[in-house]
Amino acid sequence: MQSFTLQHNAKNLRIAEIIRACTPECKIEVTKKAIAVTLKYGLSLSLLDLSMQGVELTDSEWRALFREIKSTLQGGKARMVNPGLISISPLKTELLTIRITPLEKKMIEEAAKLQHKTVARFIREALASAAGEIFDAETARKMAEKTGNAEERGYVA
């Protein structure tokens, strides 16, 4: 998980409310001195998002917000993707090593290229998507067992 701290002031409180509204899985803790934001997956925050919610920041305030996030960020990486977009992503600290055939490697490289992604990003996203589908199917199977209609849904042999 990634977390950062903002100074406690009215503008940052409003920014934290917007982050919470845009990112429901985040956790916000407010003390007298600081606002702690904890993210499960990451965050993209844009000047446009803030402006649409009534928070107007000057360029210098936006850069100061980015510096504040970056200087207090733990467990993640903050980037100014473009002048109006801050991206916070989790650190990639785990290594997964697999052996594949030359044909599989070539196929993966070509598919990644078609989607304008690096091979690492392509594999990471494909594996996460496949894992999510497996978890969703397992959740559906367990729910069907609880409601007693597992057989009619084909979950029981």
C-alpha cells in the first residue's frame, strides 16, 4: 500500500475528500496537524478533477502539492505525468521468474507490441486479469453453494 501525508489545512482537506470520492478503497485519517492518505492500488489526480469539484489551484500550488506528496510518499512512486496530472503507483518489489519456449516469448513480445506496452507491463496486466477472473469465478461458485443452486449453475459434478 502507498501512503502520503498532507499538511492540515482547508484546501488539503477538500483535496482529501475528492481523493476519497474518486478512490473509494483509500483510507483518509485526519489529525490536528496532518491528513494521512493510504491507497490500496494507486491514484491519478488531475487539476481538472479538482477544478470540477471546486478546488482551484495555481500552478505553484499544484507543484507544491506534488512536492508534498512526493516527499512524504511511502510504498509508492509519484510522477508528474504531465503538467496537470499526478500519478501515484505502487512500488514493484516482487520478482517472478518463469521459463517459456522461444515461440511463447515471441508471441508475448508481439502481443505487447500490438498494445503499445512493454513486455513486463503486458505480462503483469495479463496475469492480474487472469487471477481476477479466477477469483471472480470462485466467488460465484461459493455464492452458488450457499444459495443451494450450485448444481444448476454447473459448479458441482
